[in-house]
Amino acid sequence: MGKANNKAQQEDKSLLDITPELEKKVHDILTDTEREVPNFWEIDTTESFYVPVDDGEIKVYHIKPQNPVSKRPLVFIPGWGTSGIGFVDFYEVIHDKVECYYVETREKSSSKLDRKRAKMGMYQKAKDIQDVINYFELDKKDFVLQGTCWGSAIILQGLVEEVIDAPTIIAHDPMHTLWFPKWFLRYVSPILPVFVVKMIKPILKRLQLRGMNEEVQRRRAEDVVVDAELWKWKRVADSVIDFELFGNVSGITKEIFVTNGTKDKVHNQITYPKIASELPNGRFIFMKTDESRRERLMGLIGLEFSKITKIDSVPPSLREFEVNIPR
């Protein structure tokens, strides 16, 4: 049994192999995207909206360049609690090139929710995304829906529950389950009042940052914890104790592009080709790069998919990075 497990792990890791030539190509492509641009929430071509959802409103930034090079808009769903400041590199890539809807999901501090009634489960968060799509009448158009980390998890669960849909779907670094310790979620979090969570926030911050060696990752995680509205976080955590994508996505029939290129404490690379394999029409694109370029890679992938239409499937520029995954 041990030998079989070791062999399976080696096979999984082989899916994350990349030739030095391709790795250099990723490096060069990402380097070519580097430029100075303003913050997307501060420019004239960006409008912010509060979109009605069940029991409240969530904030959406609509970034609309005058002469985009893309053929269709991009709807972007960031990860758990992440604010716009964590995606300046993402925006650097798409600035003046792509029409983009940046959606701040309901656990973020920007949402306006009825505290007594608001639900925080995955179904509700996925429904919010579809409400945004409908609000801007994107359901009548060709567009790209791209998520990262927890945002990808919301999209995939929304597909499982048939509450969300889009012509092209990209799940970057999809989180298959909430990364907090299960024992804490099941036995501690439900009995902790919010005022106690506020008191131990510095401890939670230290726990979140422990083992994070990459400077970019640490800074992003720190910003997330500092900006947290704790009653929302607690309610989400209590709502997703049993959430798990593995074993539950095989009913999704749509073509889904799972993408990855970096590794860190939170994001276990081995899980991404596994999720792609479990999806009947899952495809895996791997572009190895440094963690400091994670958001830049997301921007590049979103840009390339927005430059083609749904019927084109994979952008020509990304085809050589697609990995054949086992079924």
C-alpha cells in the first residue's frame, strides 16, 4: 500500500513538471507585462456599484477601458477576504486592455448585509455572483468568469448546485476545502462570540502568517486579516465546516479550465490537477513561476482568455502549457 501511495504521489507531482524552456517562456511573458499603472479603484474608467443580493448588497468595480484589445469582458472573483490592494499586479496586466467586473464577495468588509438574516454559505455566495452577472446583463453575452482560491471554490460549488453559469470558466488555484483546521471550525468557532474573536484577532493573525515565507504572500495575508469584518468571517466559517469539492464535482459537465503556476503554504499544488481530473471536461494549464508573480499570472491568463471567444476554447498563447491529465 505504501509503495502504491508513493507511486501515486510521484505521478501527481509529474503533472507539475515543466521544461526549463517553458519555464523561461513564462518568466519572459510575465516580465513583458510589467508597467506602471494606477490603482483600478482610483481611475476615471472605473465605476463602483452596490449590486442587490439576498439580504443586502455587494460591491462590484466595473473597469471599462476606452479601447480594449479583448473581445469579451472578464468577471473576476478574488479569494477569501482579499481586497483590491492584493490584486494590483493582476490589474497591471489587464489595464486598458480588458473590460473587467471585479466582484467583492459578501464576506468582505465592503458588503452591506442584514446582520440578522444574511446567509454566508457557498450556495448563497455563488448565487450572489449570478445576481451580479444578471444585473449587468452579462448572461446575454459572451464573457469569461475567472476565480482564484476561495473565489474558484465558490464558482465550482455554484456549478455543482446549478446556481451559476458562464460561457468560459477559469478556476485558478481552487481551494477544495476551507484551509482553517477542521477541529477549530467544528468545535471552537461555533461557540465563540464575535467579541471574543475580536480579542484574539492578533493571535489569529500570527497563526495565519506562521510558515509564510514569501514576502508577497505574507503582505497579502496580513492585509486580509487587518481588513476582516469578523462577524462575516465567523458566519462563513461556521457555514462551510463540511464543504469539500473532492468527490462532488464529477457532475459538472461544462468545460472548466483549472490553472496554476505557484505554490505556497495555503495553496497545495497537487490538488489542482486532481480537481481537473475529477471534472468530466476539466482541463489543466500549468505555468510555473514564483509566488511573487501569482497575481500577475492570473492577470495574464484572464487577458488571454478574454482575447478569444467561447468557441475558440484555449487561447493559442496558452496551448503549450496545457497538461494531459489522467481520467
